[in-house]
Amino acid sequence: MGISIICVEIMHSGNLGAIARLCDNYDVRDLILVNPQCEINKEAFDRATHGKRFLDNPVIVDDLKEARSHVDLMVALSARKGGSKSIARSSFPIQEMNDKLDISRNIGLVFGRENSGLTNEETDLCDFLVHIPLPGSNPVFNISHAVAVTLWEVIREDDPEMEHRLMSREEKDAFMGMLEAILPHSWIKQDQYYGIKRVYSSILGRSHVTTREANTLIGFLRSIRRSLEGPHPPWDQHE
């Protein structure tokens, strides 16, 4: 995975160690430290566990401009949601990140100082600004927690083996489209179509259907529609 973690002026060795551990958990490419304000000491190594190699060989740079030379794209993580006048300062929720980014590129995820985050000038250097929506009165994560959530969001969509991803809106629309195409061929009166579609929509909404299950359902309805609108398969004895 071409993901690097970029920490701007990180202040606490314990947080640095926890982030190094996460880099190992998620097989991050590089840990890039911009003008670190803490020592890479015993506390950091103790917290890093199997991520000690990221502390042995971190990429240390003077400023965020220099960090940019190590990645193709930079994504700033900030609790501030930004405005709409600048692309870099127009924030979107982390759930939409993978829809907007080409994960195959070398991406740097940029995290700011523990006490003040990133400056406006630093977010302007980044290509995108992302926030993590939180329901509580304190919308700010500890930096290591923010790194963990962000990396999970990246790997959740990027890992083809993660079969538990839930049915998307596009997949649900495809299913409902197939159902609508089949209904005119059924022994169901037209004035009942709306109620039938509402029932299926409700079932899909409550059932936590995964992508694999969704594709199976869509494929099944597609096969039925093909039989109804064209020739039956050669193994159908009732043709």
C-alpha cells in the first residue's frame, strides 16, 4: 500500500511510538516526521512494539513542502471543517475519502500538532482536507487515534479480502432496478408494485447485506430477467 504517515511537529514520544505501531499494523510505507518536537526515546520504542523499525529509520524533514517530495498527493486531517473557497480547505468527511482519492498513488496522510493541529498555510499545501465526524461535544481525537481511524478507512476499501463491506447505494439501486424490470412479468397487479418495492427496500436497509451478497442477489435477478425477456437456458426442461 502506497500510504505514508506525515506527522507535523509531533510533541509527545508516547504518541510517536503509538503511531509507529500503527504503521506496522497497516503496513505503511514511510513514517515522515516534519520538524519533530519530541525525542525518539525509550518511551517511543516501548509503545511501538513491532513498529520499532519505523523509529529506527524515520524520514525527517524540515517542513511540509519538503515532505511533499516523498509522496504524490497529500491529505490533511483536521477537526476544522474548512470552507468552500479553496479546494485544499474544503473539507469532506473521512467516509468519502476513498471515493475521491486514487488509492493506487503514493498518498501522504498529514496529521498536525497535538495542541493546535495544522496551520492554514499547511492545509493549503495539501491536496485535500478531511475531517472525522464525531458525535460528542469534543470533536478532536488524540493524534494516534486519528491515525488509526484514518488508516482503517483506507484499508477498509482497499483490501479485496474484506468481504464484509456493506451493500452500497449503487448496488441497492441496481437491485431495485432489476426488481422493477421483473415485476411486470409476475402474477402481481400493477397497483401493488409500489408496496412490493418498499418492502424489499426496507429489508435491504435492515439486513446489513454485504457487497458479495448484494452481487449474488443482483446476478440472480439479472438471470431471471434474461429468461423472461429472451430465450430460456438450454437446460430449462420447461421451455
